[in-house]
Amino acid sequence: MNTSNKKELPKHIAIIMDGNGRWASERGLNRTAGHEEGAKVVRKITNHCNNIGIKYLTLYAFSTENWSRPKLEIEFLMKLLEKYLKNELHIYLDNNVRFKAIGDISRFSKSLQEIIKKTENATKNASGLTQILALNYGSQDEILRAIKRLNEQDLEVTKQNFENCLDTSGIVDVDVLIRTSGEIRLSNYLLWQNAYAEMFFVNTFWPEFTTNELDDIISDYQNRERRFGGI
Ligand code: IPE
Ligand code: IPE
Ligand code: MG
């Protein structure tokens, strides 16, 4: 193996930001307080990834399965997302961060869809980090939508054509997958794109996840040997 590659930074980090609810419950707070605190950590981790030169950071914010939560929690999450994106636009622009959404946003309110599109458009020429939010995202849903697109365009079924039809078209596969809160499962997240990801499951609840913990994971990644089926 080429050892000079060993110290390379991951290009693409994907995070399952889990444990907001349990973090809040442990403190006798409403689950929504955990989501609010979690949003602050999104900002911190995004800035850090941008500063150290990561190209893609994909964050699982709302899954296709999360619609099964109580209506009030869903409403809170939708409002929080809208508020977050409105606040964030100037921060993205100041920091040269590009924003992109993956998932089927057509199920969201018109106003939320508009702010998502507006933020994507306003930041589309940024050359720093691309922050990708997975919104009403489920990997199985994404794969089915990709197959429909392939069919509609009458394209031959090849790896390249298929990947071009995924929501993550043009984005390199995941190098580092992190899940917080101690759960060890993928929960329908980037099943195709995680094919060769190095995986890290940490016990920290998302609202307590720090840049130091991320740096430790990156160092650990840099010392892992990725063989991709070779020897
Ligand atoms: C992750 O935290 C955030 C979302 C899924 C929106 P959870 O809300 O799943 O928190 P726990 O897992 O119940 O603690
Ligand atoms: C995954 O977390 C989805 C997000 C982080 C947005 P969940 O808390 O919804 O996953 P499960 O239900 O524990 O698998
Ligand atoms: Mg959870």
C-alpha cells in the first residue's frame, strides 16, 4: 500500500446525528430542546470541516422513516430547519460553503422547499466545503427514484449512469461514516455510497459531539488501511 496515502484527509464525511431526544430526556428537558442544541453542533462541525479542508459533509437531518414521529415533534423539526437555513445563508456565503439537499423534499411545505432551493442557488459557486443535508432522505427511496430516472431517460443500466441518477450525483463516495449515540445501524442512510466507508460508532449524544472527537476519528481513519478488496 502507498503509505503517503495514509495521512490523507477523508474527502467525504457522513454523519448520522443521533441522540438529541435522549440527551434532552436525561436532563429532564423536552426532546425538542435536544434538536435545538443539535442544530448548534451542526454549525460547529460544519465550520470545523470547512476549516480543515474536508470537501463533503453529509448530515442526516430527517429520514423518510421520521414521519412516524409525533406530529408536534415533526412540526418542530420543520420549523427548526427553516429557521436554521434562514440564519445560515450569510454564514455559508461568508465562509465559502456550498449547501445542497438530498432526499425527496417535495413532501415539505412550499416555504421550506423555497428556502432550500434559495440556499442551494445562492451558494452554488462556493468552492469550500459542500454541506449536504439529508432531508426526507431514505436510501431505499433514493435508489428507487434513481431507477425511475434511468428508465425515464432510457439509459443503459451501468454503475456510472445509475450514480448519475442518485441524489448524490457528482459527489464522491463516503470515506468516513459516523453515528453518534451508541446505536450501531445505518437506518437507511447512504447504503450505496457507504459501500467502502470506514465506520465509527461513538456513544456521545449528538448535542455533545465536539470538534475534538471528530479530529480523533479523522486521526483514527488516517491510520486505518483501506484495502478495497486488494491485499
Ligand atoms: C436524531 O436524534 C435527530 C433526528 C432523528 C431528527 P433523535 O431525535 O433520534 O434522538 P434519540 O435517538 O431519540 O435520542
Ligand atoms: C436516523 O436516526 C435518522 C436521523 C438521524 C435523521 P433515527 O433515530 O431516526 O434512527 P432509528 O429509528 O433509531 O434507527
Ligand atoms: Mg434517534
